[in-house]
Amino acid sequence: MEIQGKTTLKSMYAQWKLLPLTHLGVLRARGRDVAPFLQGQLSADLTTLTRERSLLAGCHNPQGRVLALMRLLQGEPGEVLALLPRELVGPIVDRLKGFVLRSRVELADASAAWRIEGLIGPAAGSAGAAPACATQLPATAGAVAQLGSAHLVRIDDDPARWLSVSPAAAPVSERPEGLAECASADRGLWQCLAVGHGQPEVYAATSGEFVAQMLNLDVLGAIAFDKGCYTGQEVIARAHYRGRVKRRLQRFRSATPLPLAPGAAGVLADGRTVRVVEVAQMPGGGCEFLAVAPMTAASGEPAAAEATLRLEATPLPLPYELPE
């Protein structure tokens, strides 16, 4: 894997792997008004959510800052399941309840009722034995397939990743065939791929820190600019139509391990102040991380007061283009 090309991770994956994603939880919204209610609260267009198509969406405050980033699934009729870090489910449920008013919507933390796992396919050219359900897995990003009692959601490619969301109480017989026989892995591998694909996550430490475009949500398809109003829409639309975003999510690599965690601030060798969004410790040593930073090198720009950590890190390309 070339450091300056796509992530070097591709050579690490020669077989199918399954890992628990216990850090993720489920917010369940259901009721007659669930779609119009969420349409007014989230940045994605809920009219395009179907049983076969998931959505990436942001929940924002009135200043356009991202409080949570979630993957939306269509559950039973009149039900939407939102996947997001478990530590944020309760706070987001409480926040959204303040907007329910007369809408017929029930919001709840349903994390305990669901099992969330990550499925990783082998890198291109590898010959790892595939699970029996492999031919039934969705093949395009965002697509969903119902296999037994599980929702399988395609996240990205090369190597491919899927989220498996199934009832925690479902018997083994209802699980997708062959899934349980995949090699086990830990969350660190999932984070490595998330960083390599430039996919942010919002945790409690970074909730409310970044305007949507700073996390590249416009590029990742998490914002519908042609839908009606939603909380934070005015600020997000103004940044899109009237001005260039000066700080965006970028990818970096350090040859040595760094004491980084989401929310940490640091200063690069070129003077740019960064705030960390996601970190992955690399099996071969060092680490890669996603951080929000100015698009160009700072010219005497003062570092944030908390940015005392000096980062010896090399910029790496993202697998998608950023607006100029």
C-alpha cells in the first residue's frame, strides 16, 4: 500500500472479517409524522429514504454546527432507525424531543435492542473465502439489503465495508448465512478504513464543534441543498452558496504514534492549527488521523490556546475531491 496513494490498508485484508461495533447505538423514531418531523431536523432529504437505500445525515444546532452524524435506515412502516455513537443517542433523543410539539412521533434510545457489527470484505485481488451470503450483499454505497432479520448497509469500497444491524434477540438461524464464520477483528481495523476513506464520526468531544462543510458533509452526500428548511439550514446554505469554506476535514499520517483523540488540538509544522476528528493507530506503526484544518498553510496565524501539541504529520490525499 502506498503512503501517498490510497491507504496502505489494502494489503492488510486478505479475508472476510466481522467485528462488533459496540460504540454505536440506535435512535428509534416512529409514528405517523416521523418522516416530516425528521425532514425538518436533519440535513438529508428524508423523502429519498427507502428500505433499499440508507441516508447519511447530520443533526445540527441553529448555528449549523454538527451535533451528530448518523446513518438512517428505514425500519418497519413509520419507523426510522438512526445509527450514531452510543454516547450521543441519549442527548440527541432529548434534543429532538424538544421539537416534537404536536407531531405524532416517538423517540427512544433503542441501542439495547440491536446488534451492530462491521463486515469487511477482502481487498481487490485477494482470494479469501466468501461467506455464503456474499452474493446477496448490497453492491453500491448506501444500498441496503434485508438478509434474514439483519439490515446490511454498504458503506464503501476497496476493501468493501458493510454495517450489519440486527435485533439483539434474533436467533442464530435468522442471521445472514456464513456471517458468523468470518474471521474476527477489532474496532481498530474499522477505524483504519474509516480514516483512509475520509469518513468522519462525531463524538461527545466534538459535538457542536464544526459547521457541516468543515466535516465534508456536502461532499459525502449528507446535505440536501434542494430540500426545505431544517435546523441549521440557513448557515449551511450560506456557506455553500456565498463563500469558500476555509477549514475542512483532511487526512494526515505520522510515522510515530501520537497521543491523539477526537477533539484534540495541535499545530502542524507549517503552522496550521488542527482539531482531530478521528484517529487510527496503524498496525505497522505510526498513526493516521482525520482533522479539520485550514486549506492553506497559515501565515502567522496564531494557534488556538489549547493547541500546544506539535504534530509531525504528512498530508495524505482523500479518496474524493474537495471543492475549491
